[in-house]
Amino acid sequence: MDFAAIFKAAFALVVGLDPGFLAIVGLSLRVTLTAVLIAGLIGLPLGAALALARFPGRSVVIVCLNALMGLPPVVAGLFVFLLLSRSGPLGPLGLLFTPTAMIAAQVILVLPIVIALTRQTVEDLWSEYRDHLRSVGLEGMRAIPTLLFDGRFALATALLAGFGRASAEVGAVLIVGGNIAGYTRTMTTTITLETSKGDLPLALGLGLVLIALTLAINAVAFGASRIGARYAG
Amino acid sequence: MIATRRLLLIAGFSAAFAGLALAQTTTVAPPAAAGTRFITVSSTTSTQDSGLFGHILPLFQARTGIEVRVVSQGTGQALDTARRGDADVVFVHAKAQEEKFLAEGFALERKPVMYNDFVLIGPKSDPAGVAGTKDIVAALKAIQEKGAPFVSRGDKSGTHSAELALWKVAGIDLDQKKGSWYRDIGQGMGAALNTAGGMAAYVLSDRGTWISFKNRGDLVIAVEGDRRLFNQYGVMAVNPAKHPHVKVNDGQAFVNWLISPEGQKAIADYKIDGQQLFFPNATQAGA
């Protein structure tokens, strides 16, 4: 394997700004960021509520959610596939082999991470600040917004972990998206396809671009939290 | 003031998010806007990996305005996708499986489109001593007798079906004879070629995928030109009686175009390094 060819392929992809390639990168970002956004909107409040709520079977729920962080992407994909197939319960929506289906599958993958990590973060904060929050009249679910705000940096890391899981996976998007050229082809499914075509330098070159992209997004998030920390004290 | 700092912070985060959102909406001119006329075709990995679709689909779209979304799977899986109603048209290569699909009523007719042939690929070292021969059955017997490594697709694809049929013709009962030499990988054609290259094994491939395959390493064609290596492709539109939502007219338009002189010429015109990959034969009776 010629490693120079890999870097050459990656370089050509980035410099060439081929519209087809940009569409693939754009779709990957759109699908993954949307999935993380949805998972955040659902998972942050739910995780915080789980941290504060006390109900029978709570430990079981927590253990299950923690275990779901290890859900194999291909299983999540298969589940969404059977749900959305024309012969499945949601078949009439005609959503199989669309970006929407890919987002749905990735939400299932990201949500347990966001809920589980939020639950842990908020629970720790609550045990630390319980007395203080009670003294200003914030108790129970009313303390959630404050706790989420105070834990924002740890929670940003939870969202980044979710982003990492979604952007790196191929099993789920391949099954529910179908890897349709120009429509549901993402960076990871393109890598799989180019590998099967035997174009290994191009596949690895795409891999380099994907890693660089993930690095950039993490750098932006890190910078934002640094600036935030400075202003918020 | 803490309050102002918080506001600043929130404003900063929102700006960052808005920036990201903007970045993605501008880079993604949605590949297919809502309302685009399209059909979904489930097809095989060979038609995709060989680049045939990349060549003919733009021609079809230019002629009819219909976008074709291709989901590439092994033939068995592609037929199952259509059975579930998730495709409008199937374009595959395993006549027996296609006829079963027809008999079940999932399509009303099957049209032959094109053919190419299978080739036995093997390492240059040729441990089974079959290189350059033309008898595929004798070659398989030699591979089994010498226990030379052989990679099987193992994914119910058209190529896998053809391979199993050839072992049967060779009188080799795989259930009894397969040992560590027979490596069933359950993956597509390209992956099977990659694997065969990695372990110096023999593998049955369609010629189209082989010609377009870029990671050959030490692999070469060992056996070709046997009449039994013929590989026919057929196309079927899914029967709306089974799945009322399928796009009958646009699906049929694709079938009609494939077997029309224009579509047949487009297929014949697809070449890599001057080599034609598929040979149109829509008019050949019984193909």
C-alpha cells in the first residue's frame, strides 16, 4: 500500500472541491448534527429528570440506559429498517432509504449516550449544590434548568461523544439509507463502497477527511467552551 | 454582572450553532428537492461496483426526467427488498431466483437486459494448477482436492448462486467437503476480491467487477471462457397488485428504456480501458 497515494487522494478531495464530494460531506454533517441536536433536545431534560426523580425501578432504567450506549449500530439500523419498510408498521410514510431514516437511526444511537451522561453529570451537581439550590427555592424539577446550565461544559462533552458515535458509524446509515448515490451516500458509506471497489487510497483519503472534520468540530466546541468559561467565570 | 455574562455566553453559543446550521444548509443543496420524480431500484453490487449505473443513469434521467435511486445489494437481498415493497424495480442476475419472484406474483414479467460472464480469479502462484484452463468444473475439483483456499461470497447473491450451482455440477457436496480451505465471507463482490487478494485464494467474480477492481495485487484471471460461466441480467417492475404504492409508470419507463435500442446502446458503450463490461441482449429469446 502506497501511503503517498492516500495523502494525495485526501488532498485532491479537499482541494478539488468536487460538488459530488461536497454533497457527501454536507449530507454527513446534516444527518449527524441533526441527530445530535434532536438527541440533545430530548436527552438533556430527560437525563436531568432521571437524575432528580426517585421511583421504583430507577436503577434498572439507569443500568439499561448505560448498557444501550453499547448498542451495535447495525442493530439500531435493522430496527429502524423494519419499522420504516413498506411492510413495516410505519411503511406508509415512505421514509426508508431517505436521510430522515438515517437521522432516526442515529438518534437511537446518540440518545442513550446523552441521557446517561447527563444523568451522571446532573446527579453529581445536585448532590454538591442541593442545599444551596433548596435555600433559593429551587427544588425538584424546577432545579433542572439551573443544573443543566451549571453542567454545560460536561454536557457539551456528552453531546460531542454522541456526535463522535454518530459520525463514525456506518452500519445503521448503510441499512436504512441504502447508500444511494447523491441522495443517502455519506462519508462512511462512501468509504465502505470505495473499499469494496478496491480503491483503497481513495477510501483512506476519505477517512482522513472525515477525521479532520471531526477534529475541526471538536476544536470549535473546545474553543467555544474556553471562551464561555472566561466570560461566565 | 453575572446575568449579562450569561446572556453573552448564550448569545455566543447560539451564534456558533447558527453558524454551523448555516454552513450545513448552504453546503447541502438538497440532492433531491421535494417533489422530484424518482424511482427506487434495488440492484446488485456488480452493476454498482463496476460503475455501469454511473454511466447509464444520467442518460436515462436526461431523456425522461426521472431520477433513479439505486440500492445495491446481493441479488437475494435485492429481491427481498422488492418483496417488502421497498423498491419499484429490481435489476439482478440470478435467473432461477428471478423466476421464483415472478412465480410469487411480485412482478408480472421479466425482461432480459444484458450479460457478461463469470471468471475464476486466483493468485499468480496458482496452488491448484488451474491457470489458463477453460474448464471451470475441472478447476473447482482441483481446488477442492488440493485444498487451495477459496473465497465464497456466501451472501445469496447472483454470483454466490452461480458458484453453488457450479460446485453441484462438479459433483462436490460442499456440506461434506468444505473445510478450512473454503472461506464463506458473506460480503459483496469487491470485499470478496479484497479478501481473496489478502489470503491468496481463488474466487468467482463477474467480469465487470473484476475489470473495474483496483486492488488486484497478485490476483489474475485463472479460468475463463467456459460456457457454464455465462451471467445473465434481468429486470422486473414490481407488481402494483402486491404493493399499491409502487411507481408503476416511471418504473416501467425505466424497464422499457433499458431494453430499448437507446438503453441497449448505452450499456454497450460502457467501457473501462477499452474493455466492454456488459453485452446487451434484450432481444435474445429465452435469455
